[in-house]
Amino acid sequence: MKFLITAFEPFGNDSKNPTMDVIKGLELPDVDTLVLPVTFNFFQDFTEAIEDKKYDYILHLGQGGGRNKITFEKVALNYMDARIADNNGDKPVNQPIVADGPDGLFTTLPIREIVIALQQKGYPASISYTAGTYVCNYIMYSSLHYFRDKSTKVGFVHIPYSPEQIVDKELPSMSIDLVKEIIKETIKILSLGSFQSEQVSLGETH
Amino acid sequence: MKFLITAFEPFGNDSKNPTMDVIKGLELPDVDTLVLPVTFNFFQDFTEAIEDKKYDYILHLGQGGGRNKITFEKVALNYMDARIADNNGDKPVNQPIVADGPDGLFTTLPIREIVIALQQKGYPASISYTAGTYVCNYIMYSSLHYFRDKSTKVGFVHIPYSPEQIVDKELPSMSIDLVKEIIKETIKILSLGSFQSEQVSLGETH
Amino acid sequence: MKFLITAFEPFGNDSKNPTMDVIKGLELPDVDTLVLPVTFNFFQDFTEAIEDKKYDYILHLGQGGGRNKITFEKVALNYMDARIADNNGDKPVNQPIVADGPDGLFTTLPIREIVIALQQKGYPASISYTAGTYVCNYIMYSSLHYFRDKSTKVGFVHIPYSPEQIVDKELPSMSIDLVKEIIKETIKILSLGSFQSEQVSLGETH
Amino acid sequence: MKFLITAFEPFGNDSKNPTMDVIKGLELPDVDTLVLPVTFNFFQDFTEAIEDKKYDYILHLGQGGGRNKITFEKVALNYMDARIADNNGDKPVNQPIVADGPDGLFTTLPIREIVIALQQKGYPASISYTAGTYVCNYIMYSSLHYFRDKSTKVGFVHIPYSPEQIVDKELPSMSIDLVKEIIKETIKILSLGSFQSEQVSLGETH
């Protein structure tokens, strides 16, 4: 089985992006890694770069400032609404990503099974039902849309700030070592392909 | 213009649902109100009850425990994942609402314009990008799906706990009077139909 | 019984201070109100202004940005550590308020009894064990120290942001009307002087 | 220089206490470790156990569920108010720890200097102005009171939940490895004795 794990460059006020540290040393025989720019217009370049690779799984990692767990996104929206400019200076507001694309697309990764397996090992992981409206959601929607009729499974994982990023913030963090351990475990779970099918709820009650 | 505002009965551990207090006295010449059961199987009854009414706008109100603002939902998901049983004792886990329905459906209410107008008047309102996976999301998705080719516009609004609900909780609240004032203002904004079209971002950065 | 309720002027980035709105119209036959400057050097002026008044109770109100309830402070510290300059431009760091004063002084208000009575009426009130290290703590410590051998009882009450202050923040708020109602109820509880003495814990577990 | 680092047993609903994992392997030539019971009556046993040891520094570690950083406590209060029973079944409510003791006692550890040094190395550390009203505050107050005229310096450090403790909670956590690294660094800072004296504010603005 072939995996691609992507990270993002730093953006906004942050001089580092913990996803870049997470993928360092993650290269395994079947795992490629790639750092993506934080811009709203690179998706075509991305698909051209990987078109011959025939990945079984693509895991996009993104910084989820404020999150306390590794969160696997359920859905991407056909929507861009940028509060801050991307690294090209673009700031799309209230726009679709794909003209006439469906409003939402569910991840094709078995995220329930992954999260249940991780939690049973004591790892702080959960499902998130919003990937925001910025570049994280843009790449997740674009990938899901591009690979919708292909065999490649696509998922997006938000990771907490690293400890050094919250020295002056009242927000949670997670050690890079622990994030790396959980991502490796996720790859292992997917490689084994033997998922739990327990009917545990991982939902949000509102 | 004709409006329907719905509230929900109490559910889970809560003996009250603030939405029921909010709709009390909200009946205006063009505004009907209705209290819905917190169950995953009442939608057909609901549509039968209102099918002759030809509403221009349906606003579903739901309790959003933990929210600090009046939040207008952007999207409903074709997904049920109940952490607690509904008031019938049903607890659907990891299931679609509508077989073969689209993954997500955007609200047909002009929520950006409403939120910008409310914020300009000093009201704490915002857009939310997840309505959860419980009965709130179920009614929102069901209504959007049912009215998808009709002229009725559908929206869902989560309101914070009332002050008396948080006496023993570390969570935000909002006075019923203030919620009522904001809902009335929302109806007024929709009645006037003259929306701001400013390109202000109301998005979430992740 | 004679009461003094004090408010504070706006400070920092806030153009309003909700305590000023709370005390408006709160003047009752036995209740005086006073707006204090947000500075670290006005305490002598304050005591000169009120020295003939013989108040039974002084309640200092302060803005507690981020709090979700009306919180009655248990203790003031002999310590100033200002993150931002006060309204005079002073910014004392790591200094005592009263040379050789005790490290901490407990409020002389029966705050447990007040909070239990308020909670029984459904009001969101609680005890706080830190008044910070800024002007709120300064006035609380100064008053408790000045009146330590006198009959005047002194307390400090932090109130949440007002709803209009959190339009662009992810923090709780409370309507001015509700704060005013709770402060009036507090005055009534103290006037009646018949306190609950239930052994309910209002503590913080760490 | 001789150090004592204490941990606590698990309490309440928690089957583990991360402080016990933190002190494992922390024994260095000049560092003793000790696990304390979570009870309100063990302090005399504690002092008898250590009376010949002549420690220069005692650092009590406690679990601070909900905290996102390593927090060094500024003050202990002469107050017990237990929301849950201790591990003996005792539940003191609204009582002093030491009859006629002062209301508050400041830590005798140079916590500002420690926190500034840790932050400069990128560690998430801060000062806390409340140690609660449970056993953590009890041991901190008891130690500060007992050693008030002696040369031993006393401090209390609250540490976040460990990652496995928050699998089902919406709260921050910190890896045991990182906590251990920060405690070791703290011991090193105290051993070197060369503290920063920068006038940076570490206060809380209210």
C-alpha cells in the first residue's frame, strides 16, 4: 500500500507549522511526504506532481490552532472564506472552490474505524465536523473532488499547536513526538486494513 | 412574507430548552411558531403539518450548549451519529438521513447578510460551520432536502444556554430576552430584504 | 444599612466598561454609586472622598473579561504585576501594594452565603479565587487593608463582558440587565442579613 | 543543593495521576522524590519523614486538570473547601488549614525568574494565581507555613492532564516526557542560581 502524507508551510502570524516537523523522518518504504504552499491556487500543480504515483491513501495534515486532539475531518465544503490572506496575498471571500461542485464531500478515509482504534490505544483522537473555510478546507475539498471516481482514498487531519507555539497563548498543544507516533499508528491501522466496526457514537450533540 | 420559527422540546439531561422560551410571544401577524419533538423520525409529520402554509422562510431554532453567540448554520450533513438517545429512545449511529442524498446541503437563508447586519447593530452573532450530528442537524438536513426545489428558504440557528442552565457549568449563556430580540431583528432583516453585500470574511481559519 | 457600589472606567483596548452601565439607575435610598479611575494611585483620593460616609458594605465591581458568571472574589493579593499600562500610563511590575502588608487578605463579605442564595434563585454566580494582579486586585487589596479594623465590609465582584463586547471574541457575555438584577438581589440579601449556612462546597478542585 | 520533588496519588475519578509518572526516573544525585497521599491530614507525617533532610528546595507537583501549561503557583490560601472527598473520605468545607494562620502565603520559590527562563527556551510555563481549595492548596499552604522561618524554599507546580487522560475530554494535555524535561530544567535553573531579573509582566489582567 502506498501513502502520501502532506504538510503545510507556515501561514498567518505563525513562523512555524508543526506539520512540517511531523513529517520529518516519517518517510517509510511505502510513505512519501510533501510540503504544500498555503495558497488557494496550487491544486493543479499538486495533481500534476503526483499523477503517476497511484497512491492508495493521501493524508493531508494541517495546523488546527486551538484543537486539543488529533482530529480527522469528516467533510469538506465547497466554500472559501478567508479571514487572512494566503501566502500569495490572495483572500477569497464567500466563493465556491469548484463551480457547480457539490456543497459538501465526505472524506473517503475510514475515519471512525481509525479514531476508535486510536482511542483504544489511549491516543487523544477524535472526529471533527468542520475543516474551516481556509486553505485546509480548500485542499481537502479539491483532493476529494479530484479523486472522487478514483481508487485513492483522501483524508484531512488537523493537529494541535506544538508546545512552543502556545507559550503566550491560552490554548492546548501536543508534542511533535506524540503527533508523529499517532500518524505512524494511523498508517499502520490503514496498512493492516482490519478495522473495528463497533457502533460507538463519535458524534457531536447539539 | 410568511415565517415559521420552530423550537425544540428539552432533551438529554436538560429539563428545559431555551428555544421554547424564545418563541413564546414571538407570534406576529406573519410569523407562526411550532415546537418540534427531539426525535429522529418526525419529519414526515412535520411536512404534513405545514404543507399548505407556503412559508417564505423557515427558521429552526436549536439549543447549542457551549456556544457564546447566536450562530447561523452554513451546512447540514447527511449523517446521524447520536451520542445520547433521542426522546423516543432511538440512537442512530453512523447512518445517512436520506439514502443517496448529497453529503452536505448549504442553508438557503442569506446568513452572511443577516450576520453582518446583526453585528453592525452590536449583536453577538456569527456563522457556524457545523450543526453537529444529532437531531438539530437531522431537522436542518431534512428541511433543506425537502424544500430543495421549492421557494421556501430554510435555516438553522443555534442559541446559547440560558443563564439558569449554566449555574453549575463552565460555559457561556445568553439571556432569553436578548435571544428573542436578535430573532426579531433577523425576521425584520429578512422582511426588508435589503441585504448588505459587503465582502467581509466570516470564515474559520484552520 | 448603607451601601457603596463602585464601577471602573474603560481600560486597555475596551472603549466601554460594563460596570458603568450596571450602576446606572442602581442608586437606591441606601445605595451610593461611584466610578473609579483605572489607575494604581488613586486609593488615597478614594478614602478621602468616602471617609465620612460610614458605609456598611462596599462592593467594587470590575470587568472580568472571559468570565461566564458573576464572580465574588475570595482573596486579594499584596501584589501588582501589570501586563498593560493603567489609564495614567503606569505599569507596575512585580511589586507589593502595601509595603510589609500581608500576602493575602480574604474578603469580609459573606460571599459563600450570597452565592448559595443567588444560585438557589437560578442566577449564574460563583466564587473566584483570583482577582488577578491588575487594578481590580489593587483596589480590592487596598480597601480590605484600609478597612481591616473597621466595621465596613468589603467585597469585589467581577462581571462578564457585555454582549456587544464579544461580537468579535470567542468569550462568554452577560446582559447588563441580568447583571443589574443580580447586583440588586445581592444588596437585598445583605440587607436582610439572613444568610444560608449550608455546608455546600463552592471550591475549586486541583 | 538538595531537592525534594513530591507527586500525588490518583484521586477523584482519575485512575492515574500524571505526577507519579513525572517523578519516575527523576532521582538525581541531589534530588529525592516522594509520593504523597491525597488526604487532608497527612502533613505531620510528611514533616516527620523529611525533618532530617535539610532540603534547599521542595517542589510539590500536582495534577491541574484543565491547565494548558506547567503553572507555578504564586500563593496558597488558608482555606479548605473540598468539592469531592479526599482518599480518606474526608471532605472539609469552608475551613481554615491553620487556625489563626495568615489568609495567604506567597511561594518562596523564585517563580518569576524560573518562568521567564523556561519561556525563553520555548517551554509552555506560566504563573498561576490560584492553587484551588483542595489538597494541592492544602499541602502548599502547610509546607509554606511550616518552613516559613526556615531556609527551605517551597513551591507548587500544577501540571496538565496527560494525553491519555483527555481521550474523552475537551481539555488540554501535555506529554509526560515534556513535563519531565521542564521539571529537570527547573531543577537546573535553581541549581545554577543565576536568575533573570527582567521586568517582564507575568500578571493576569482583570
